[in-house]
Amino acid sequence: MARPESSVGWHALSPRRAWATVTFSDGSTPLGPAQLLDGSGHATISISTLAVGPHTITAS
């Protein structure tokens, strides 16, 4: 849980390696541009614009 106007972050791990991307979404709304996986298959995003309340965050 985060305080209003604070940044929150998510981390995704994919079995795919470099050159693949991950899109983080809140429901059906993308939270930003697709994030490039690093050489270990990790992608991250940090945002501070979510409204107060529950959110369903996915990475695809």
C-alpha cells in the first residue's frame, strides 16, 4: 500500500531474454510504454499517477 502521490513500482521476470518487451497495465489500461527486458529477463516500471484505491496490475 502506498500513500497518495507516492511512487510505486513493479518488477516482472520473463523466461525470454533481451529484445523482448513487457507492458504493465492497470486492468486494460497500459501504465506506460512497453519496457525492454534486460539480459536476465527482468523489466521494471515505477509510476506516481495511480488514483487512490485498489488496482489490478498485470504484466504481459
